[in-house]
Amino acid sequence: MLLFKAFLVGGTICLIGQLLMDLTSHKVTPGHILVGFVTTGVIISALGFYQPLVEFAGAGATVPLTGFGHLMAQGAIEGAKNFGFLGVFKGALSAAAGGITAAVVFGYLAALVFRPKG
């Protein structure tokens, strides 16, 4: 059942992104949508609504970009509690550091293995 919940929630998030790309016809770029998803994740998390979604759907809520926003918001909140105002930045970056590092390392390895045809 957890796989179904993850598919349902993650698929819905992806469907929203695809509809935004298809229906806005170049007025809203994929970059705008990606930033919007991260920002939406931060806002929904700060309001306390994203954690129940994570508990319901697991990876279906944490893997999409809204989950990245949720991760950053939770890190910022924790950092603010422990270190004050500057902890907001430290906490957000510390919480997301593992995912960002993995993306950079695996992207670099993929670039070494697969060469674009030019």
C-alpha cells in the first residue's frame, strides 16, 4: 500500500508540473516551475502541512522538488532554534548538503562515463 501512496502523491506532484509546462506555453519556463516547486515545499512545510504528507506517502513526497523545499525548511527551522538568525542559513544548507553533494558527484561521474555526441 505504501508504494501506491507514494505513486499517487509523487505522480500528482509531477502531473501538476507537467500541466504547468503544457498549459502555460513558454510563458512559464521549466526553471520557473522548479523554483516554484521548491518554494511551495518550503511554504507548505513551514505551515506544518508537508510532514503529514511525508508520513502518508514516504518517498512520493520527499523525492520531488517540493520535498527538497520541505527538507530545507525543516533544516532552517532547526537551525534557527539552535543558532538564532544565522542558523536559518546554516540549518537549511546543512540539511540539504547530502542531497546536493550526491547530485554533483553522480552528475560528474555520469559526465565522465557518457560523452555527448557533437
